Amino acid sequence: MRITVRVPDDLGDTVKSTTENVSAYVTEALREKIARDRCREARQNILDGIRDHEGPGAEGGAEGQLHEERRESDWAR
């Protein structure tokens, strides 16, 4: 499928100088972004379920572990 997008000149120049196959590069980047978004959404759904089950203000346990994982995951980007 062909999709036309506009990106800032500096970003386009960087991509072109980084790879010979811009389509493959962008495809990989999009797949990674979609996977991160899905993981983030799944973690949020888990946290929401824990809050619904344990009530507001519940700390520690699985919720604390998920918050820590989220901080580490977000920092790694």
C-alpha cells in the first residue's frame, strides 16, 4: 500500500542518510510504535482493572509493579 506522509526536512534527511530502503525503515518504525502503544494500552487496562477490584488509592502489589515497569519502559524510549 502506498501512503504519502509529510515529515520535517531534517527528519527526512536523517532517514535517507541512515538507510537505503526508506520504506522498510519506516515500516519497522511504525510496527515498533504500534507494539509500544498496544503494550501501554494493555498495561493501562490492567491497572484500571486492579483499581476497580481493589478500590481507589490501592498501593503496592501488582499495581506498584506495573507502575515501576511503566516508568522503566517510558524512560527507555
